[in-house]
Amino acid sequence: MNEAWNDFTHEHGPGIQGRREILKSAAAVFAAPMLAGVAEGAQSPQHASAAAKGPFPARAYGVAGAKAPFAPMRIERRALRPNDVLIDILYCGICHSDIHIARGEWGTSRFPCVPGHEIIGRVQAVGSSVTKFKAGDMAGVGCIIDSCGVCENCQADLEQYCVKGWTLVFNTPDRVSGGLNFGGYSDKLVVAEHYGIRIPPGADLAATAPLLCAGITTFSPLQHWKVGANQRVGVAGLGGLGHLAVKLAVARGADVTVFTTSPGKVDDARRLGARAAVQWGDAEAMKRLENQLDLIISTVPKGYSIQPFVNLLKVDGTFVNVGALDDLEPLSGRALISRRRNVAGSVIGGIAETQQVIDYCAARNIKADIELIRPDQISQAYDRVVNKDVRYRFVIDMSSSKEAA
Ligand code: NAP
Ligand code: ZN
């Protein structure tokens, strides 16, 4: 994500001037006055008068550096532009990508860093030309909050492959004003309406938030490779993405096999709807599965030897990596040629497809298995995710930040 997952060109990159802006903006974070609430006019039921006049302070949880613990901080949100909405954040999921960036593992981090890209909240105010939302609506925001809008990929609703590079909701300069942006571990967010996702009435908000990244990231390959009933799908890594991959593939009638390094998750895999769960390194099971699978979605967050998994693909089968940015080990040309096998990658999904997964899941009551935490538990939650000890997504209850921060 951001430069790491983006074919990020300099059109959206900070440049020298932009970098100065980021530094200024970062300084402003700490200089922001410690006001108790948001800008007065932003409370307006319809249009955001005061929030439209200038940047306003918000509460957030972030890190000052790659080794720093999470701490409350004050940030600024931009003044509402005519097509912006102001969202009062209720819940934000914790994705492993937040961890990679907050801990500086991708080499693209900028500090202070306020992660969070599985955001759900209530629209508090809207800019003068907004038509998609009105005050009081529930809205979601995932990874993408801007893209060029005119390239062939944006035109095809594939903003995640914008040729000029899309803007991640945090850790990235704002394309208009240049300042570093901040994500959903916060009480407020300002975002252009196009990048807001409508949340259907009655949705379980906390358990729906993870669909905005983990859900769309696993839904998109199932759509792209047209997975249907009776096809065989493998899911490697049973974490936040992996458990939703299982639920979404099962919902399509696929026959799902989970590959896990955690013996304790075998029963869970079946409870989630998988037919089988194979422990990493079970050579016999891997042998039995050779040439059997149509699609494998790998959510493993690090590079590893994928050859044993590629060997499980049948003719025209595809191994799709969504987890690791690292190099994947060399592959046998023979293994690819002999079964016309494909090795692919995929990043999140466009805005239209994100709306689609939200609506699809609402109609089928598909949601994430979550553990709700307070903002002061984020650092511990990060350690637990890295230790594969989350069942299966932490979601921060941001309403508790209102007392804590
Ligand atoms: P997660 O909750 O930590 O799940 C990852 C799972 O992978 C773990 O629970 C574990 O499952 C397995 N695993 C195998 N080897 C591991 C290792 N060495 N360290 C940690 N876990 C290991 O993470 P997530 O939020 O699902 O994200 C997974 C990866 O996808 C991350 O790298 C994230 O950055 C990336 N991501 C990509 C996209 C995209 O658009 N392509 C979107 C979101 C996230 P078992 O216990 O079952 O082995
Ligand atoms: Zn994510």
C-alpha cells in the first residue's frame, strides 16, 4: 500500500517541496491546539460551515517512530472541500498492513503515523456539493482516498491500479494540499464522497469494518478469477484476510482448504466453512492435493517458498499472492509449463467493488470474527497479530477514545 503497493509515480509523490510540506504538517500535528471537540460548525446537521473554513483538530492514536508505542495525539483534519464528508469514526479495524507501516517494515513510513484503513462511522457534515451522503448516514472508508480519476484504470473502476498512483488514507501526502495524511485510529476523518462506501442499515458496524480492506482484498480475486460452485480454493494463512477469504469462498459454493502454521486453528477453519485444514509442512497432505486446486489465495505476510503450493494447482489454476511484498522464491518453470499454471498478485479493490463486497456481505450476513479493543490496547494488539494470536480481526472501538484521549 501507498508506495509499497502502488506503482507510485512522482505525479502523486511528495517531491522536495511536498516533503517540506509534510514536515510542516507533521509539526502542525503537535502544535494543534488541544481543543475539546471538533470545529463548531462541523456539528451542523447538513453543511459544515466552520469545518469548511479551515483545518480543525481531531483526536488520534499514533506512533512517533517505528519503535514507539501507540499514544494519544492531536492531529489536524483538512477543511471540508465542497465534495468532502466529515465522518465521526466509530470503529476501525487493525490490518497487518497498518503494522508493516507503523513499524517501518516496508521502508515507506513517515512519522508521526496514524494508521487505520478499515473505518466505519457516522457522517457528521457534508460539503456543499455532496450528493452521495447526508448527515447521519453510516459511511465506510478503506485504503483509497484519492486517485487521478481519469486514467484507463480509474475509468474502469480500478482505482487501486491508478497509473499515477492512488492515495492511501494514511502515511501519504494529500494530492491537493501536500500535507501528510492520517488514518482511522482517530475520532474524525474528512474524505471526498467518491471514496466513501455506503453502509447498509442494520449492518453490524464493528464486524463490517474489516470488510473494507480484508474483505475486499479477498473478494476481488474470487471475482476476478470467477470462482464458483464446486471449484476448489486454497487459503494460505488464517488471519484477518484469510478467515474472510474462507467465508467469501464458501459463500460462492467453493470447496475450501486452509493451509495454516497454527495447529490451534484447524478446528476454526472447519467452523468457518472450510472442508479441510492442512498444517504447514504436512508432506502427505500436500502430496494428496497436487493438481487439485483452482485458486490459491496466499495471505501470508512474508516471503516464503511458494513452490509446494503452486504444485497443488490444476491446469489453468492460479496462485494469487495478496500477502507478501517480499521476493517470493524462484519457481520451477517446468511446474508452470506442465499445467499452464498462473502466479499472480492482487491489491485491495476499486471503490465500486468495495461497495459490492459490503452489499454482498450485508445481504448474506457475512462479517468478520472480531475482538473489540480500546485505543489504549493497540500496541498489545499489534504484538498479538504478529504472533498469529488474533481470532480473527482486532477492531478498535473509537468511541472509547473520546474519554481516553
Ligand atoms: P494477519 O491477520 O496477521 O494474518 C496473516 C496470517 O498468515 C497469520 O495469522 C498466519 O496464519 C499466517 N502466517 C504464516 N506465516 C506467518 C508469519 N511468518 N508471520 C505471521 N503470520 C504468518 O494479517 P492480515 O491482516 O490478514 O494481512 C496479511 C498480509 O496481507 C499482510 O502482509 C498485509 O500487509 C497484506 N495485505 C495485503 C492486501 C492487498 O491488497 N494485497 C490488503 C491487506 C493486507 P496461520 O496461523 O494460519 O498460519
Ligand atoms: Zn489492510
